[in-house]
Amino acid sequence: MERQSLYERFKTLSWQQQIGNIASTLANISRYADSPAYDELTKLSLREAALTIDWCVPNVPQQFLLDMAMMHKELLAWWQVFPVEPRSLLALHTRHQSDRLLVMAGLMGVDCDLQSIDVVSEANGLHSVDILVVKENLVSA
């Protein structure tokens, strides 16, 4: 029943918000993958990210579908073998994928400084969601 509730909330979001939520999940995986104490959370998060990619595919522009399919396949492969060494490889890979998704969704530009913060988001009902705050670099002319 929890999955259905999550799906109902998720499908009301724009595709950019859906991609942002997946990016947040990947950022969390990146943060916790190195610690054996978080193995269960990491494994569940890998599955959640793959599941939410399934859910957002109908809404994502076609130009991103191949990237999304590859991410989905990779996440399921990691999920099947986790925990695996070197953990740092999963952490690095998921951080990179998180950033790629944010760029795809237009939530992060290429020339940006990033600052990670924890927030409570009332709009989507999620608590303690990791998001990236983007500060645009001002280029003097």
C-alpha cells in the first residue's frame, strides 16, 4: 500500500520535479553507499530510484529516454549485487547520475556552484529531502 501512495503523489508532479526527486534519491545513495551501517537503506534506495524511473518515463521528453533506460538498467544491476566493493564507485557513480538528471530537467546549469542542503518540502509531502541549491555564476561582461 505504501508504494501505491508514493505513486499517487509522484504522478502529480511535473516531469522536471519527478526527475529532481530521482536525482535526490541518487544523491542520498551517494552519501550513504560508503557506510555498511546504511546497506539496507542504500539497497532500498537503489530499488526506489529504478521504480521511479519506470513511473516517470511516460512524462519525460523523448530525447532523454535512452539515458533514463540506461540509468534504470544500471540501478537494477547495482541493486542485485549490493553490497559490493568498492563502495566508493557506487557513491561516485550515483552522484554523477544525480547531477546528470538535474541538468536534464533544467534544474542545474553547467556553470553552477552547488550547495547541498536538507529541507522539508511541504509541496510534495516529502520530509528531509536532499536537494541541490543552484547559485548561478555571474559572468562579468
